[in-house]
Amino acid sequence: MSQVASKRPYTKGLHDLGNGCYGWLQPDGSWGWSNAGLIADGRESLLVDTLFDLKLTAEMLEGMRKAEPKAAARIGTLVNTHSNGDHTFGNQLVRGAEIIASKACAEEMRRDNGVQRLAEMKRAAISDSDSDASAFLRQIFAPFDFEGIEVTMPTLTFEGELVRQVGNKIVRIIEVGPAHTRGDVLVYVPADRVMFTGDMLFINGHPIIWAGPVSNWIKACRLMLELDLEAIVPGHGPITDKHGVTAVKQYLEYIAAEARRRFDAGMSVFEAAQDISLSDYASWGDSERIVVNVATLYREFSGGQPTTDIRADLFDMMARLRKSRRH
């Protein structure tokens, strides 16, 4: 499968989607390089996600203030689409705003001090120069500064769907997790035909299934395809449309079927990850994530519970697979 074409340029910074809706993009969309969004009307604003560190988030907020000085001077509402740090670690810079997340997302943030864990992983990777996993972690975390980050929790949680008004705009916040994580949500502006998906969409990069079940993720893709949408800001990658949704849906269906065959054949997670052909997705980045996807699918097939535990052995296997495919 070739890369999903985008009608809009994939460049760093703020992209005007029209009528007060904006996407903030961070190419190349790989590990940690996430997107965010702004919905503004009059003097009111809603921010969709923050970024992986304080410097990146401050730069984004300044760009938004320049574009919408009345609305973005003080962010009134922040929605965290899920718990991952590259969508939440900048929350403290909008402290005072109402911070909305699904109940499951807030529970995940409360249970797992992701800042401390990632800072420790980065320090350990720097001090260990020998292992493939350390080299991999140094590469993906090098651009980000996890020091000084204070986990800033949601102030309002919900289950199912929550409707908010930003000026005269109606915004639907729709829970679709567990899928990528335990508490994923979509942010939809019906009047403008705009959606912000968080990591329910990775465009031109391999999605990563931390929690599952995969059926929920596929169901969420079907929901997106049923809605009236024109511009979709994914969690990673260029702005897309329903073609991007279809591509992610097909990928998930493919790897679920392929992993099932290998699970039934008794292959290990790593053997299956090596064996599954990704030739149709050769142009997509971060193919090593197939390791996590297979591990999550295997857990699902064996009746295990959803989890987003980041285990060292998964990063080790991803590093080994990535190294082997580059030689």
C-alpha cells in the first residue's frame, strides 16, 4: 500500500482548517512527534491535546495565540484524547483550563507516572551503550526533555459521549476506547466537518495497539467513516480524510488475521512479528511496532485483559526487529 495522499502540506506548525479549526502538526510523525488541535470561536477556545514536553507545547501555544489572539490567549478547555505522554505532558502549561478526558484515560494517567518512567528509561539508555534496546530508546527519546514536567490531571471525566460548546460551535467528545489505550476519545466538530482523532489514527505510520481489543479500534474506524467528515487531524502524520481512516482499518484487519494464524500455529510473539509480511505497508514508518501489536493480539486471543504496560522486553524485541530490517 502506498502512502496515504494528503491534500494539505505536511509541515511543522499550525494549519488552518477554516472557520476557527486548526491542526498543529509535527513531522515526521514518528515516536513522540504527535499532533494537536485548536477549536476557536469568538473569545472561546478548546485545545485538543498537548505535546511531549514543555518546550514543544509552549511553542505550539504561542503559534495558536498568534493565529487566534482573542480565543487562544487563555485556553478555556483542554481535551486529552488519551493518556500517552506525547498527548498530555504539556498539560501544566494550560493549568486553570477545564481538562476533559474519559474516565479510563484519567485512571490510566493516575496509575502510571509516565514522566518518571520515561525519564528513567532515557537516562538508562544513555548510560548503557551496548544493547540494541538502549540504542533504540536513545534514538526515539533524544529530542524530548522530560525534566520539569508535572503530571497535570483531568478535572472532568466522562464515559460515553460529552457535548461541549465553544462559542457557537458544538463539539462532540466521543469515547471509543479501549483500543490504542484504555480511554481513547474522538473530538468532532459537526458543523465544520472536522475531527481530531488522537492516536486512533496514525497516517503513513504503523499504528500501535497498547491496549486493544482490536475490534474496538476497527469499530471506531467504522464510526469515522459513517460521520460527515472532510478534514481529519490524526494523532500522528499528515491531515487526512476518510481514505486515511480506511487505510488504518484495513491495516488492523490484516494484522489481526495474520497474528491469529500464527497464534493458532503456536508461534511466539517475536517469531510471528518477524514472519508477518508488511510489504504492502513498506512506505509506512515504524514497522517495528508490529511486535507490540502481535503481543497485544496474542493476549486478546488468550483471554487477557487490556493493558498499556510498557515492558522492557517489548522494546528489546522492537529494537532487534528494527535492526534486522535495516541490514
